[in-house]
Amino acid sequence: MPLYTQSGALTFPLDPADFTDTLAQLDPARDTLLALFAAAINDEFGTVWSTVAAGVEPLAGTSTVQSTWPGPPSLELVQHLVKKFPCLFLYRDGESEANEYTLAQDQIAQNWILDYILVPLAADDFRKVGDIFVGVVKLLQRVTKRKGHPAYQSGALVTTGTGLSTVELTKHRWGGAKFSEESPTYLALTVQFRTTELTQFVDGEHGAFEAFDLDAGTGNGDGLVDPLIQAASDVELKDPAIVGGSPLYVGRRSSS
């Protein structure tokens, strides 16, 4: 019997029709965040980047974010993507924390890493475009605070449909990319985020919820006394001031 539940945006049981040549659908939050960040950066910096980057030969004609990759960077991958920089890489990082959020819900708190990597640049060229790192950090702080940007799905909240409950920028650093220990040096901005995802039940295992009945009674070892209280959630509500079809006077009792 399948498990009918949802964790973040991942719903069980899986629909086989959603999977062909990749398992990327198992993590829709990653792809949504990556698309949001790329759209926001290109929208806010696109014009000024094009103007300045035109004078930097390795970056002439590029967008602020030329391409994205849903995973960590490596030297082999960078060499494969050499003509697609600047590039954004986004991936879940390190240990996550799983805990009980309420009696009915569990939570996963996850750290993410976003690497924004430029091509190797001479000192004069980096002087022209290197401050893009400062601008990107400040923009992403506002984007995560707002949980969206007008350039991505008309500003819709990124927490809608992704299974994310919270998104927060926590740390950042810049310098050489992690894989770039030898020349040439790929210059990178590394930003750390933290998200939370909650579990919830989904319809299917026990059918859709429609209504409930409640009987409350008392008794002892000899048996149960007929219910003292009976309740039903699907009973039509009536005006409490009407009893037996006649108005019920409700007011202050007179002392006379």
C-alpha cells in the first residue's frame, strides 16, 4: 500500500508520468529558487552589466547570469561550461536537521549554497566588474526577505507550490571558487541560505475528509451510559435566537 503524505513539495505516492530521463522532479524547491535568483539578478543588473562588461573581453555580450546549474561546481563541470559564464550553481549543502514541528507535522531545516562564478579575469578587468558580488548579495537578501521578485512569475511568493515554509540568507563570502586552487582562478561569490520544509497529509489513503460525528458519554465497568453529548460537523447552522420556530428572548433577568 502506498504512503499518502507530502514532505515539502514532494508528494507520495509518486506519479510515474512525471519521470522520464531525470529525477529532478524530486526537488522542485531547488529549481524554483535557482530560477528566481537568476531572474532577479538579470532584471536588476542587466542594463548596467551589459554596458560595463562590453569593455571586458571575456564577458562581452554576456548576461549578468549567463547560465544556471542545479548542483555544486567542479573543475570538470566548469571546463564543460566554459562559454556559459557567469553561472549560478545552487545545491543543498551539508547536514540538514529533521525534527517534530507539531504533533501532526515534521520539519526539515536545510542549508543551501549558491555559487555565483565569473570567468578568470585580469586585475584590471576584475576592477571593472568585481563589485557585482556586492550588489548580488544585497539583492538576494531583499529577494529572500520578500520571498519573490517581480521578474519571476510576476512576484508570486516562492513559498507557494515549492513546499518551502521559510527562506533566509544567512552567510556569504567571496574569493576564489572552492575548486579553483590552481591557476587560473575562477572568482566566486558564495551565499548560504537556510530553508524549512514541513510535512502534511494528502487525500488518498483514507479518502477525502467530508465530515465527522462525535458521541461523548460516561460509564463504568457495567457499561456505557447513553451519550451525554452528540455533535456533527455537517449539521446545518441555525439562528440560536430561534427555538421551535419562535423567537427566543435573550436579555437581562429582572430582579423584580
